[in-house]
Amino acid sequence: MQQYDVVIVGAGHGGAQTAIALRQAKFAGSILLIGDEPDLPYERPPLSKEYLAGDKPFERILIRPESFWRDRAITLALGHAVTTVDAAARRVTIADGRTVEYGTLVWATGGSPRRLICAGHDLDGIHTVRNRADADRMMAELAGVRRAVVIGGGYIGLEAAAVLTTFGKQVVLLEAQDRVLARVAGEALSRFYEDEHRAHGVDVRLNVAVDCILGEGRRVSAVRLSDGEEIAADLVIVGIGIVPAVSPLLEAGARGGNGVAVDAACRTSLSDVFAIGDCALHANDFADGAAIRLESAQNANDQANVVARAIVGAPASYHAVPWFWSNQYDLKLQTVGLSAGFDQAVLRGDPAARSFSVVYLKKGRVVALDCVNAVKDYVQGRKLVEGGAVITPAALADAAVPLKELAWERA
């Protein structure tokens, strides 16, 4: 049986950064990085953007080249998932039958795409965008695709719709709620992106429900809505969220549910077991202390650094302002903070100019900004979010005055 001082399960952003940060902190112990994909650790955000569009080859989205891991004595075990965790014995079992003992375990598995459960959900031509293999399968089919249906109006769905449209495909986007991005942004941003996609030819449908997927043989041919309408489709993309991949930890006794619960140092309830990234349920300072999961590469990297410090004996608490980004057409959206629960949204600039920001307030405090082609607002607004700035809506709305020049006081 193999033994390692640190075993990291999950070779995405969080897992890779944990190994990197440990070596940067002069950790001399043995490290094993286990990933369920055969590929070297790579960046995930480009999958629905530059990689799917063909603008970046796979080599350009690698987190580090193969030589990096070898030179730093970080052992990679790729292509197999961990199936069980024995916390008492400090042991994990890999799908290929190997067992590995650990001194410290770091769980960084992210999640799997939430899938349709209706009739026809398993037909060929239905895709998610979570890993390289997903994107590769889709790209391999695109030449024969004329009509595509995207189910889900979140970032993944919108980004995929934008790429497909630039390829000249006819795209219908279906959203169950009354606006796109309803879970993460205010109405002004939602309506702006709906208008942009429609201007590029995307048929955006709101308040619609999917009844089933129809096929000819084993291949998808249409999406039937709950009202009986059938939308022809040569390809379907499903972007309706993820399910955190934490079953082995929960079965081992870790506390959790929608993710695995961690403390401020990313420790789970199991001894010497940490969890980070999309699957980590943590109390977030920028969500008023509510327990949330953050699905972002930034969160995974920041939590990885906290865990690495704990392992080398320089403990820290997780406190990082969340940020996100999305590229659609020639629009760069940069978000800082968490807008959930906001009670006022201030529009800064003119959406018609395709460069503006939405500033979100909660009880007078700036809690988040959505910045579209407005990098200065994003950079300067970050400090407002970090500091809990209190600024009048009228002052925030004046786009002629840089955010850094606004007088504010801490709440």
C-alpha cells in the first residue's frame, strides 16, 4: 500500500493550487494529486469560452506543464476517481483498486453537471460543459449541426450560446425563470444580456419548461416544451448547475449536504481532512456569514492557499472577496462581491454604450458590482466591496466621477 504525507483528491484549480502552494511554502513531504480525468491539471473557465471557440488550444490552458509536476516531486495519479474514504484508517480507495494512506487529505473534487431527468435525457447529441472531454465531444459534432438548443440561462449557457452563434448556428436558449442570470445578477444586467443575445440572433425564451427530448433513433432531434411546442435541434447543451462531488466524504462521516461543511481554515469535521473549491460549504464573510458554496476558480485557488498554510504550520482563515468573469461576444463581464440579498441596484453608465456597471447595495453598503466592459469600475469597486463602503446612490450613478474619488465611510 502506498503512503503519502498529503493526498489531494481532485486535479482542478483547487487541487493543483494546493500542491503548488505547498511546494512554494517549502513543504518537503510527499504529495499525491489524484484526478478522475486523464489530462494534466488545466483551467476550466475557458472550456465554454476560448477553448470551445477554438481560440485556445489545450496546451495553452494547462495550469502547469508536465515537467513542473515532475521537477517538484508531485506525483500525479490521473484518470481514476476516489471511490471511498476511510477516515479512521486515513486511507482512500481509487477506482482502479489501489489504496493509498494519507497523513493529510485535501478534497477538491468540484462537482458533476446537473443533468436532465426527463424522457430522452440520454440521447446522443446532448452535452454538458464541465471538462475537456465534454467540450471535445461537442466540437467533434459541430460541423454537422445547424440548429442548437441551450437549456439554462446562466453563465455556461450564455457563453455556449455566444460561441455557437459565432459559428453560424441557429440557437434557441431556454430559461425556466423570467430572466437570464436570475440567480446571480439584478434585472438590469439580465435584460442587457437578453437583448445582446437576441441582437446576435439567439432566440431567447423565458418562463419555459422542458417536457422531454425527442430523438430519431439514438440521436436528438427536438426539445418538447411543457406547452407542447417542439423545437428542432441537432445538438442540445444543458447548463443547469452542478451537484457537488462529496459522496465519499459524507459516507465517511463528514458533515454536509449541499457540499461538505468546512470551517474558516477549510477543515471538515473529519480529522486532518480539508475541503476546498466548488464542493466546500463555508461561512462566507461577503454573504453576511451565510453558509454557501462558491463555484469559481478564484475561490478554489484562495482556499487552496489557506489549506497549504495550515499544513505547513502557518494557519490562516479564508477571507477573500469573490470575483467572477464571463466573455460573451465582445463583452467582458467582471463581477466582484456577492449581490444575493441586495436591496438596491444602481446603474452606472449607459447600457446602450455597451460599457456600464451595476452597483449593488444592501442596507446602504456596497456589496457587489457587475461591470461590463468597465475595467476601471471593477478594479476600483473592489475596494468598496472589501471595505463595506457606504456611498449615496446618486454619487455611485455618476459615471463621470471615478469610484476611487468617492467619499465613503465604513458601515
